[in-house]
Amino acid sequence: MRKPLPRLAETDRPSADDPHVPVLIDAILRDCAPISGVWLDGTLGAGGYTRALLQAGAQRVIGIDRDPLALQMAADWTAPFGDRLRLVAGVFSDLDALAGEPLDGVVLDLGVSSMQLDQADRGFSFMKDGPLDMRMSQSGDSAADLVNRADEGVLADILYQFGEERASRRIARAIVASRALEPITTTARLAEIVAKCLPRPKPGQSHPATRSFQAIRIAVNTEFAELAEGLAAAERALKPGGLLAVVTFHSLEDRIVKRFLQLASGHEANANRYAPAKTDTTARFDMVTRKAVAPDDVELARNPRSRSAKLRIARRTNAPALALDPADLGVPDPRPKGRR
């Protein structure tokens, strides 16, 4: 029988007013116990995971984020940890190089943070009107650049492959028609264009633009390619016995993580019973969580945004790290073949 989740002390737990409640942190602390050594938080955000790891016993934590605002905000809470905490600007696909040392644990909290969603001027959400931006790093091409420049076919493929939006072609056609009249520069206008292409939602259903905004955000930040490269970087960085904990927020992310761990642990299933037997491979990870861990009722009540979260944890073996093609992980690539 699985042990009950240890709960953070109320003084350590983020309040409802905090910008980012660390999702599934109790499960991470339980299944990775005892927390010790050097850990890396590849998605620092507001620091919820980093603080919890330090309070649980990590000797040091390296916090990485590509969002300059996250690193600026860290000045408000880092002082008590002194040299036990090192902050680094960068992407977690480079985490092995940025860490510069073998790691005892890596935690990745994927997707966009509550802190980013709640700031209208970042353009991640249609709940408040703001500039159509969506850049986590606050540099490079924005969502407005993508929406106003991409070919109709590319837009449709992004919406379908990154957002699983069935009406992708209809929406892409409407975007191209609308931008011909006037550039699309705000979240409200894009949400309105998308909503007009879809039926009015029933009570309890999500906003019609949810999938489209997700897809465009993923494309702007190359999130799936970043995830595949980040998993490989974690494999290179972790010591034998080191732990990898990944929190995902939608099925496409979870599918990539699940596929990576299946391949890395030697648990890839045959496509059918008539297929040739798989060649035995040396496991580079051992599964700690056999199935994805979901939030319990207590966490759902505390943080409704955690409802779609899934956690997977695996332990590094002493087998050499191997390179994997992102296509082996099912990472979608919406670009036309001639442009790949």
C-alpha cells in the first residue's frame, strides 16, 4: 500500500494569493524521499518547487528559467537560502551544461505558470485583453508575429497538432481573412476570431479559444522540442540513482514524457503480438511511479488549476546516456516537409 502523502507545513505552503502554487509537490517529496544532494529545478517560476526541495533537505538547488521576470522576482525570497541556491538564466534543454555538475535530482513543471497567465501584458490568456505576445523568454518572435505571418496551412497544422483542435482549418482560414483587414495584435481579438468559428460552449465547457491559444503558445516557445531535449539533458546530467520528476498539464506533453520513460526503461510495448520481439536493452531509468500520479481531492480543492496535472518519476541507472530522435517520442512537427 502506498504511503499517505506527507503534507508541507502550513508555514511552508504557498497561500491562495501566491502567483504559483507548486502542483503535486507533496507527491514529489513523498516518492523522491529522502531529498538530498544537488537538485535542479528546470522551471523556476515563482520558486515553489525550489523552496520545497530546499526545505525538504536538498543541500543545494540550481534554479533555471528563461523568463527574466522569474529571476527578477526571485530576489524577494532567495536571501534566506544563501549559497544553497544558484539561479541561472537559460532553457532546461541545456540543463546539463548549465548545471555544470552531476545531479541527484531534476524536477520539471511544464507549460505556462500561473504567474505568466495572470499577467495580461504577457498575452498568454484570453481572460484579460492584452498584447498577443506569449513569449516565455520575452525575446524572439511573438504570437502576433506567428499569427500574422504564417501560411494558412502552417497555422492549421499548428492548431491541430499542438492543440488537437478539430476545426483547425476553419480557424486558420478565419485568421488569415481577419489579418488581411487589420493585423491581429491582441488576445481579445484572436479569441473573438476563434470563438466565431466554433459552437457556443455549453455550461462547464472551456472557452472555445482554449485549444488554439495552447497551440500557438507551444509553437511560439517550441515547447515540445524543448521538452524532448530537456529529458535527454536530464538523462545526461543525473547521477546513477538520481531522480527525474516531470509534471505535465495536457495529454500531448504527458505522451512525450511517457514515451521517453518507456524507451529509457526498456518497457516499450510491441505494436502487436505478431511483431518481432524487442531486442533487450539496458535500462537507463527505472520507473518509480508505474502510472502517472494525479492530484488528490485535497490538492484539487486548494488549487483548481492542478486538475489536469500528471506526475511521472523515474530513477537513473548507471547505463550510459543515449541520444533519441524527437520523432521517436512522438514530438509533432507542423512544418511542411520541405521546410523541416
